[in-house]
Amino acid sequence: MLEKARYIVIEGPIGAGKTSLARRLNERLAATPVLEQPELNPFLARFYQDMERWALPTQLAFLYQRIDQLSSLQPTDSQRVVSDFLLDKDPLFAGLNLGDDELALYRRLFDSLRPQTPPVPDLVVYLQAKPETLIERVRKRGLDAERRISESYLERVADSYARFFYEYQAAPVFIVDAEILNPADQDEDFELLVERLRNMRSFREFFGYAA
């Protein structure tokens, strides 16, 4: 699967390690990175301080950023792309954080901005982890904007991701138990992941052991 995939997406809740893993896989495959840039979202730090007030502008800033990035996405036989976000997942956070009226406005904008023929990944790697693990990793990386993230919020995020990928059928999904494996930071786990991706044959597989 890995050798044939031209457009690969690494996904998972905050703290799962998706961006770090995307960078590692991009380097291994000599691919073009298409990565979220949270540092360019002017509302993100304010969102974590007051979610109700700043949820809508934060969500819209990310939506426009993702749309702009995907507009230049051109995976080809000679050029591979590794990304750390899936556009179809964007409404997940909107559903978590927006009130009914704001959510209705967001959905209108999402439907109008979404490409008519959005690029579909050849492979999605979904990193799963428990909220207590996610909060530990978030605290460890020590970003100022994330200091106010609570474990209860991460629990809601992780649950929404699990429900989203339970129903997701647009592309092959490789599910990684990030409680046991940490391919973003551990060399041995990363090599195991690459090997398993190369040998992936089914539309949906689960990798939950380190041996």
C-alpha cells in the first residue's frame, strides 16, 4: 500500500503526534509536505482561553487555510504528498465548538468553499490515544497556545475522531494504537509502522502491538 500511495494523510486528535509523524514520513518518502500551520491562526490562543467566544473565527481561519493549501495539492506519479489534515474532518471541530446558529453558518461556508472534486487520499493513517495520554503529550511539548486545553476537551475530541473514522469509507485507513506505539518519536516504532504500511493489503487495518 505505501509504495503505491501518492497522497497520504496522517490524522488524529490533538497530541496524538500526527504532525511529527507526517514530517518523518515525508522525509522518508521524499514527499511534499502539506501541513497545518496553527501558528498562523491569529485566533487560536484566544480560543483556548475562551472557547465560546473565539470558536467561530478560529474554525473559519483554519478552514480557509486548509482550502488554500489543498488548492495547490498535486500528487502525481513522480511526486508524493504527505499531509497532517483531512478536509472532510474539518466539520468535526465545528460540531464540537460552535452553537447552532454558528454551526449553520459554518456549514454554508464549508459547502461553498469545499472543492467540487476534493482530492481523496490514497491512504489515511489514524493515530488513536486515550485523553490522559493526549494531555500528557500536549503538556510535554509546552506550546503557549495549548496550556489551557483540558483533559475533558481532549476526551470529547478523541471520541469525535473515533466516531468519524468508524464511519469513514472514502480511503483505506490504517489505525495505530498510539498508546502502545509512538512512531512520531520512537525510531523502532516508526520502522515498524513503515513496514506494516508497505505490507498493508486490506482496506482497513489496525496496528496495536510493538512486536
